[in-house]
Amino acid sequence: MEKFLDKKYKLKTSDCFEEYMKFLGNCFKILNECHDFHAIKHHYMNHRDGILINVPIDKGYYNNPEATAEVFAEDRWFKTGDTFYRDDNWNYFFVERIKLLLKYKSFQISPVEVEGVIRQHPGVLDVAVTGIPDPECGDLPVACVVPRPGYEVTAQDIKNLVQESLSDAKQLRGGVIFVTEIPMTASTKVHRRKLKEMALQLERE
């Protein structure tokens, strides 16, 4: 199972094949035998929120109280920096790293959510969403799209799909860019910094 939570601690997840195979890669469930995992804090059932945990980890950063205060809440609750939602069966589903969320006015936008919608188009081979800065609104979402060979897809096709599927705040106000590949890190994750640089440099439709 892919690890989403902070590298400073480890979480034992269920490996029950039949029950969790359909959620492989984006879900975890707390087990009774996981003695080193004391508690998990969330706020709303079926709502996306930042996860806080209470585990026996280090007390903080040595001689750096400011950094320690950033990662620990009250009563030693550790801020994972990950957003999840929980279903009725107590499965926790990864949504996004909080620091990757785009902020448009008073709204938060998950690039992963927008990417999931765009991937539904048969003419899209791959896609990654980032934001370009706007002095009044914050982040304007931009979709970097790798077209699928043999298909014709336009920027308006992508915009229409997002418009039909997502709320007004999540529209591609920054435009669409067609690229040959998405920049990736050595660990095969989207290189978000290079992606933003591409969005600022290349022509947007």
C-alpha cells in the first residue's frame, strides 16, 4: 500500500486482500492489534479534513520550538498534513496533501479531484493540475494535458467537462496547456514545482 502519511511515523494498515483490494493505494483502516497507534482525530464523518494522530514519536525538533509548534497541535496531536475522508466502515481515503491544495478566493481546490474529472475524457492520456497566481483571487487552476494518440481533444472540451462536473470555484480559469509529458520526480510523483513553472511559461488556452 502506498504511504501517504508523514515519514516521521509509521502506520500499520490492513492487508486483508479481499476486502481492501478495491481500495488499494488510497485507503487505510486502523487495526485493533496496532498497539502503537493510540488515536486518530477527525472532525466530520464523510467530510474531508486534515488528519491528526497521537502516537509515541519524537517530542519535536531539537532547539527549534517554532518548527515543533507547526507540526504539533494541543495535547501532542501530530499534524500529518494529509486530508482524508472516512466512510461508514471506518475506511480512511486519501484525498490530498494540504500544502498542495489551491486557494481560489475563499475556496480550497484539490488538484487531484480536478485531475480525476479530466481523466474521464477518452482523449486524455495524462493530466496534472496546478495553479498560477492572481493578485485578487489567489490561485487560478491550470490543467496540463497529455493528449491520447489518435484522439482529437481541445481546450474547450476539457473546460466543458470540468464545468459540467465541478462547482464554479473549481473551473479552469488559468486555462489548459497541451504537453507531451508531465514532469515527474524520481519517485514517480508529479513534480509540482516544475509543473507550476511550465504553467507560467507555456501558452495557455
